[in-house]
Amino acid sequence: MHEVARAAAGDAGGVYADIDPIVVDLGCRMVRDPPQVLYHPQVLDLIDFGEPVAVLAGLVFGFVGDAAAPARILRRISENLVTGSYLVMSRIGPDPAPPGRLRQQRALELCAQAEMPVTVRSRDQIAGLLPAACDLVAAGVVPVTAWHPDPEDADDLPQWAVLAAVAYTR
């Protein structure tokens, strides 16, 4: 992520908070208390929240079940962003093909056994998680392969099992 950002703006920085064991502590804090992470001194040394920023919420919210109120978490994150910021998320969506659904079910069972249950959500459910202060960009919630595909991949089938949403704050 930071390599792409730096290619566009040489002084761009990035902070990672994810489910990876190396950063799971920071990721858990982000889920529990977004301002605690967003306004951590080390984060503020890198990111000026007085300017538009992008928060990339990758697949991490797939590991946030309904009981943890993911829409509330995303709203709390967006409340700390200025107008013109972006909130980007990708999520596991239901695979439309029977063989894909079977593979997906096996993977979900493995995640649950590892005490990392994954919540699969439809396009409408993913859109419903986005805060009211955010508007989806024109594409809406689409397969990740639909976001600016490489020309040589134009004939590939959409990967409906991973959906992406990009929204901007107003």
C-alpha cells in the first residue's frame, strides 16, 4: 500500500493495523477504540488528519462479527476523517458458484476452528456497514477484480468471493 501511495506522493506514509499476528494488538485496539489508534503519537507523526486520508480496511472486517458492531466501528473511524477522505474495504462475499461455495465453507470452518471466525456478507450488507457520512463511489460494492483491472486480465471472470467498496467522506 505505501509503495503505491509514495509513487503518487513522495511524502506519503502509512500505518498498518491488521489481523496478522505481528500487528494484531494494534488491529484489536483499532476495532475496540479507533481514536486510540488514529491519534496515537506515532501515527500522528506520519499522518496529518487535518488533510484527507485513506483508511484501507482490507479484509480485517471479515473477522469482525455482528456482535462487535462493525458499522459502529467504521462510523467511529469516519468521524475522525475530514471531508474528502476515503474509506476502502474489501470483504468476503458469498461465492455464487456451487464449487466456490463449497471451498468457501471449508475455509470458513477452518477459520472457526482456529478461533478466527469469518463473517460473509452480501453486497447490500457490506454497503450497509458504511457510515452515513460516507458515499460509495460510482462503482458501488463490486468484485475486487472489477476495480481497474489490468487490460490483459479483461477477459477473466469476476471474483465475486471478494468484494470491495470505496467510499468518500462528505
